[in-house]
Amino acid sequence: MSGPSFSQDLRQRQTQSLVLAPQLRQSLKILQVAALDLRSVIQEELQANPTLEELPMEGVSLDRQKDEAAEASTGTETASAPEDGERREEMDFSKEFEILNKLDEDWRDYMSQAGGVQPYTSEDAERRQHFFDSLVSETSLQEHLMGQAEMADLAPEAREAMKYLVGSLDDRGFLTQTPNDIALQSGLPLEAVQQAAKLLKTFDPPGIGAQSIEECLLLQLTAKGRSDSLAARIIRDYFQLLTRRRIPEIARKIGAHMDDVQIAIEEIGTLDPAPGRRFADDSNRVVVPDVTVEKDGDKWNVILNSDYIPRLRISNTYKEMIAKGTLSKAERDYLRERMRSGKFLINSIEQRQQTIERITREILKVQNEFFEEGVSKLKPLTMTQIADAVGVHETTVSRAIANKFIQTPHGVFDFKFFFTPGYQADSGAAVSNTSVKEMINDLIAGEDRSHPLSDQEIVAKLQEKGINIARRTVAKYREELGILPSNLRRDYT
């Protein structure tokens, strides 16, 4: 007796999990994507769900959408009483959202096993693709180079070799294989490959087809008629000293005045170390703020961006079809399931917007001085603090702010910008890492370039401001800011 009962209970649990999983995946997806991408996600569901319909953008608010979704059950009230109760229970999503709010790290494991979407990051190669579908694609580097090859007087084997060479270029425009390797792999004569490689280095953009950055820079100087210049000589003979900015040593070895060496280095600085990248696909993000925080008098307003969110409702047509009672049971069940899915989608969108708004308002409370005065007033803040204030799990905050941006009086910032550890100043005030980095950047920007500040001197100046920080931490932050050490920042002129 206990065996069958246990088996039946196990089957029931499995069935419930299968029903819930797609809804959780969809709700997580809606929570994570940015404003621009949300529209394409919703459009996918619109195409798959006939009971959903989109209203004009100026039609209704998200609150009204939720009301429209709730009416999905109204159109089916003609059925018997037991079915009514069953249907009302079916349209209740409180349990699903309760589970959604309480799930934490196992969401990541579950989604990877269930084939859900991967976390949406600033490095997504296909981000906002729907936004660019109407744009005309630009000429690729390979097309640009082969167009020049078509105009050249090349023997058939050399022309074939050129295809191999162009195909082996990396995104910088550098050759990733030697002519010998290409000759062996292609079966073409080495002479034909060498001929093609020599011609490739004369193509536009200058520097293309090089096998090192030194060669790339020299090719560009040659194209300018500057192959015998001081800049070219420095690259050819003293490139390692150049990368270390040992200007006095270069001047001494080359027998030139330091001012002339400085001018030559400035010329080198105008060259392009990666000429092929200008043809690369534009992977820059189109940043559309999900939230705007602006001040109206003495009051701060939080305004959600709903411009890219389609206005949805459950179609009255299908509700009327069910109400007429002319459909078969299979047809009714199908439409009810689609209506249930549609309502869950509308509720998920509403919950997404509410979560983002609540998180923004908590950030505004903690970082009020930032919104008033700027980055220097940014305070330390963790996702746990916000999660506790909002009443959700930390991972929900992490997903809600993923790839989303806030428009502030001081510019547009990634949500993650506001979450940073920090230091306790001697005054007792908390200072964020970001604020400390800005202080370091300001100190270096105002230094005497003939006597740049060492990391230890920066430590001393920060201590004067009441901020105690280790020298190695200053060095770490300086490197993260892309600032060279003091010996490489010195201007010898």
C-alpha cells in the first residue's frame, strides 16, 4: 500500500515541476533582459500565443495590462461551478511568484540543465540584434581586401594564395600564420604565397597583413613615405625601450636630442596598432536607460522606461469563443492554457517593472548624495543590503540589474556601478572604491608631469583626506584606471 502511494506522490511532484519550469524560465528571462531586448522577447511570445494581442503603444499602462489579463477568467464563467473554481485556481500565480522570489543559486544550475537562456552580459555578441536588423551591413575587412586583390595583376596561384592569407587575418588585421604554414596547408607554391603576402602589405588600410605590431607600425610609416624617419628607426631598433618609455635611454643610444625623440614618439602615437578593427562588426552597446531618476523641486522622481515594452491583453475574441460553449474540450483546454500563459507573461512584465523600480528607490535612498553631488559622494553598497530592503533574494537583485542602466543628473550609469565595497574614513563617513579611484585619478591628472606622483605619495595624499589605503591597493586601482606607473608617466621635455 505504501509503495503505490509513494510512487503516486513522486509522479505528482514531477508533473508539477514540469508545468512550473517553462514559466520560471520565461519570468527569469523577462527579469534579466534590458529594455531594448524585452520587446523582442515579448514578440516571440505574441507569435506563439494566439490569445495575446498587442495594443498601440499609447493604448494602456502596465497596470491596465494586468487588469486585462485578470479578465481572462471572466470570459469563461459560463462553465459549471466546479470548473469555475478550478479555473480561478488555475489563474492564481501567487505560488509561482513566491517560488520565483525564493529561488537563489539553484536557478543558475536549473536553467543550464533545462536549456534556458544564459546570463545576459555586456559582452553578448548578439545583443540588441533586432534593433539593427534594418541597417545595411558594412563591407567586411575580407571583402575590402579581396576587392583590391581583384584589381591587382596576380597569377591564378597567387590569387588563390591571397584568399588563404586574407582568411587567416585576425581582427587586428595581423597574419596569424606564416607563408610557409599557409603553403603547406594549401598545397600552393611557397613563391605564390610569398608574392601574395608581399602584395597584401601594400593594401589599404596601411599596416594590414603584418605579423607583429612593430611591422604593422613600420608599414604605416612606409605608406606615408616615412620609412627613413626617426620614428621608424626607433620602432626598428629600440621598440622594447619604447614600450617602457625609456626616452632618455633611446635619445642617448640613437644620438638624437630628447625633444626630437619626444616628437618622433608622438608621431608613433598617431599610428593604428590594429588597422583591421575599423572593419569589425560594431559590438558597442546601444545604451537605453531602463530608469530615469530626476529631481523636481525638492523631490526625486523615479521614471521607468516603458517605451520598448509592448502593451498586451488577452484577446476578447478567444474569451467569447470559450463562452459560447461550441468548442471541443481539447480546444477549450488549449485556449485556457494559452490564456494562462498569456496572463503569466503580463504578470511577469509587471513584476519585472515593479522589482526594478523598488531596487532603484532603495539605491536612491542609500546613494542620495551621489544623485545630489556626483561620483565623489558614492557610498559603499552591497546587493545584500538592497535585497534585504526590497524583500527578495540577493540573486534576484543581481538578475534584475543585469545589463540595465539608470539615467541620472550626472550621466547614464550601469546599475552595477552603484554596488561597490569601500572604506571607512577617519571622519566616520563611508567612502566607496569608485570614489577612491576618482580621487586617485584626480591626483594624477593634476600632478607635475616632470615629477609624477609615486604610489606611496598618492597613499600619503589620501591619508591627508582621512582615507587609509595600502600602496598595493593604490597600484591596483591605478592599473584598473589604465594609468601607467610614475616612471612611465614622466615627461622628460
